[in-house]
Amino acid sequence: MTNTQVTLVQIDNYGPWTVTPEPRREADLQTLQSRLYADISQFVGNRDGYTFFTRFDNMVAVTNGLDLEDHALLQESVGNRYPVTLSLGVATGTSPVQALADATERVQEAGSAQDKDRRECLEGRVVEDGHRADDDIQIAHFDVVDATGNYTDELNAFDTFIEIEQGYAELMRHMRYAHDSLSFFVGGDNIIVVCPDLGEAEYEEAIHHVQEAVDVELQVGVGRGKSAHDAGFAAKHALETCRADGTRVELEW
């Protein structure tokens, strides 16, 4: 049974900051957001977690192995180097969706995202070291079958982007509501999904659903692990088996 630790990362009072004392240059905001994401991703990744940019002002991380002291250090590091601060909510559960909902509630209870008085709140609980297991996290790594041949080498870059994003949007919605999973686009034609304890049949059903709904053909490798890195790396290897053998679902555990 999975036990996923999820952290919501929310920039404090970000909307008002972007227009105070006057609207800031969009290029500067995009640069700040991308650098902040890169630093958070590296911090969490160095501790075997995964971070997903989602909307940039709200990011989601899988943080099994990080304790509350690690989270506080992240806040301190960002506060020392950026003109913005972070609030963090942390929760755990067998359902990644419920864990994120609980983490979000912790931050919301501390104040609005645009509350100038809410700064660097850190609330929640973690999976303690003595309770961690080798199958705490299940990660599925999807990509589009022959995206280069079907899209990249055939369509212009923006139309290719539309096709890939349609597949992602349909998969994201379906995995959220049918399988209590969190899906994140991570570039190219790759989608990483943080899942509860699912089996081969559920992944086959999801692939079929996306193809029927938006005519995008997917394949997926699935792994389990004690950390997001362990589970994700196993998923990568399973996906390579799909690519080599022409299969659509491969599980590696």
C-alpha cells in the first residue's frame, strides 16, 4: 500500500507583489519563476524527491524522506536569495490526491494566498523514517508513442504542442477522477503520474480512455520505491522496455 508524502509550495502574496508598486516586466517574472522552480527542484531532488511546477506560484512536490527541518531549510534558503517567500503544507496518505488536499488545507488555514501577513508558514506532518517502506510511492511515466514520427517531424511546433497537451489534459483529468492520481507534464511528450496502489488493468484502461477521447496513443512504465527518485527511476526503465518491445504497459517491481 502506498504512503505518499506531498508538499504544496505556495509563493506568499505573489499576485499583489507582481504589480507593486507598479506592474513588473513579464520577462522578469518568467525568469524569477523558472529560477525559483529550478532551485526548489534541485533542493528536493538532492534529497530524492520530485518537484512539479504546475502553475509556478503553486508547486507540488513528492517529498518522502524530507522532514520538517528540511522544509524549513528550503524556506530559509529561498528567503535569503529571492524577493519572495514560500509557505509549505505537508501531508501523507495512501491517495496522492487526498494528501495534496490535506497539504493545501494546512496552507489555506494559515491565510489567503494574497494575505500580506502570511509569510513562510510551515504546517503538516511527514512520514517518519521508522515508518517508511520500499513501496511507499508508485510513479507512472507516460509518453506518446512515436511522438517524433507522428507529430514533431510532421507538424509545426505549435500544432505538435497542441496535440501533446490534449493528451496530457485528458490523462490528467482521467487519472485524477478515476484513479486518485496526480499527473504532471514534465517536457517533451513526457507525463509523470503519482499514483496510489494501481495495477496493470488500470493503466491499460487509462491508455484506452485517452486514445478514445483525443486520439493520442500513450505508453507507460510504472515503478515503486521508498523515494520519488527510486520509483521514478524504476518507471523510466519500465518505459524503456515499452519502447524496445512495443508494449504499452510495463511494471517494474
